[in-house]
Amino acid sequence: MKKILLIIAVFSFGVVTSQNDKFFDFGAVFGFNYGSNGDLSQDFTASNLSSDKKSGFHAGVYLNFNLGKTYLRPEILYTKTKSAYESNDFDVTKIDLPIMYGIKLLKPLSIFFGPSLQYTLNTKLENVDANQIEIENDLAVNAQFGAALQLGKQIRLDARYEIGISNNISSIENSSTISNAIIDNKPNQLILSVSLQL
């Protein structure tokens, strides 16, 4: 958690010191996520339960470094994703730090890609007590890629896809409904965002 706070502090300092520099812009970003997590597997079953897709949300801030025909865009986002295993909803709350490298194509259109660092704050599975779920890997690395449409100077719309790379699992023990199970927390989702330059 200390590493995440340090990253946030450095990011905030960069925003403050770059306000008067024409090569930087910053602002707020928010939107919706739609996707699923990985399978739920239990010791005593031969097959895994695939997660059903559900919608979530994200909100945060961004800093954009304008580099001519390219740009570098780090973001800090509070994200909540949802999926379901049969009748049990599964929620993941996390802090995301995407670092996107973008290439400007036509004047309003760009494409981008890069890593997204993830710090899991909490996981919640319906009908399972929170004390019975253990997050084995708080920190994880994902990958994102997508396209953005710039509307004037202050509004940007983007669509991106995120896939999990590193192992990030939650284990469940001694639950009355699900026991000795492992949930793969790797995201597999579509992300739609609106950015407002400040």
C-alpha cells in the first residue's frame, strides 16, 4: 500500500508542477467497465465455473504528456468490476494505474497501448463472508489497448480492452456455500471512458 501512496504522491506533484506547461494537460476521467474475471475452481469438482459478464465503473485523474505525434498518458483510477458465478455475484475493488503510449493518426483519432498496474483493495463474493476470502496477490500487471477520439480541446472519448497478465487469485476456505475454491481475478473487460481536461 505504501508503494501505491508513493505513486499517487508523485503523480499529484507532476500535475501541480505542469499546470503552466503547454506540453502537459491533465483532468478527470470516468466511465464504465463490462467484462468478467477468470474461472472459479473447486478441489472436489471436475469442471470449473466460468464467470458471467457484468458492468462496473471507474473514476480518477489523468496526466497527458504531449510528444508531437505521440503521447504518454498515466492515469490513477478507482475501479470496481463485477462478474458472477451462477447465482453468486463477485465484486473486485481496486486501484488501477494504466500507463498508455499513444500514437496520433488522423487529427481527432489516436490509438494507444501499455501496461496497467493493479492494486486490489477488496474482493467480495455473494453469500460468502469477507473473512473467508484471502487475496493472495495484491499487486498485478495487466495490459490495455484501444482507440481515442478527441472532441475539441477538453473532451476525449476512448474505448479500450484489458486483459490480465500476472497471477492474481482469491482463495475461499470453509464457506457454507463454496469451499476450497480459487477465483482467478484476472480482468477480461471492455472499458469505455470520458475524459475532461481541467
